[in-house]
Amino acid sequence: MDRGRYFEIARGSALECAAIQDVLVVGKALEEAESQNRKTELDRMAAMLSRLGGRGYQVREDTSAYGGNPIDPDPDSDAAHAAIHCQVELQSRAGGNALIGRSLYPLLVAAGYRDVRVSPRMVYVDNSKPELVEGFTKNTFTAMIEGVRQAAVEKGIIDAVTFDQGIQDLYRTTEPDGTFCYTFFKGLGKA
């Protein structure tokens, strides 16, 4: 993959963060003022990545797909994984990369950073953390996946019955015996 493509993928993922923040605001997991401050930072990052990638600068949100991986719902469900895959596939078709966390190291190195370090940041949710059950599993992650239903079905990625079962199974992870695990990645480097 050429250097410009790395920057283009990173730019797309930076823009998708703005849409994720909208979901967090609706789910009351993030204050509107804080979201606006972070969107200003994301706008600056997108501009920088646009210049590094050699394309013109234009900020827009592609609201059809957002997300990350790996995801581990319990009870495990093929339908839930299929519904989650719809978001990954739609994001890929739109030029993004839901799995970008796994590419942070080469992206940062290609951008000229040195002493690069990447580490996973896991969110583990069970019934002992009711604020995360509501704010993250239900109102952020599952809501985000629910948001791609129409596009995923219309584009033939999944049938409506399987998608709906997947969403039902994701909500099942919020029951007293359910768990949910999601991994973000953090990358650091020196300019």
C-alpha cells in the first residue's frame, strides 16, 4: 500500500470519529461542548492528513459506517458478528478502515514519527458496570451497528432477518449474565 493511501485511510477514520461522538452525545456519554472541542481537533487532524496524503482538503462525515475491531460479545452469536461485519464492510466500501487500529504503527512510521508505540485499550463491560452497559454497549456500540441496517440490507451484505437477530443478540450481552469487550488502539510517536 502506498504512503498516500495510508494517509487517506487515516483521514477517513479521523472523520468517522466525529460521527461516533454524535452517538456518544445522544447516549449522554459525552457532553456537547466537549464533543465540539474534539471535533475541532479532528478537523485539524483531517486537514493535516489530507495534505500528507496529497489530496485536496475537504472535511465531510460519511455517516453510513463507523467502528472498530476486535469485538467480543458474550453470549457469542454468529448473527451478531455478521451484523458487526456489515459496518466493517460498508466502511471499507466507503474508503475507510474499521480495523485501522491494527495499522497504527505503519501509519505513524510512514508519517515520519519516531519512537512509535501502539497499545490496545480494552473496554470490558458486564453487569457490574451499569453506566457502561447503558452508555457504551447499548447507546454507543449497538446503536452504531443498528444505524447501518438499511444500507447493509440494500447493498445485499446481509438479509434483514439475520441483521435483526444480530442486533437482538448484541442487546442480549447487556443482560445480567452477558459481557461485551471492545478494543481501541492508542498510538504515540515523536515528531
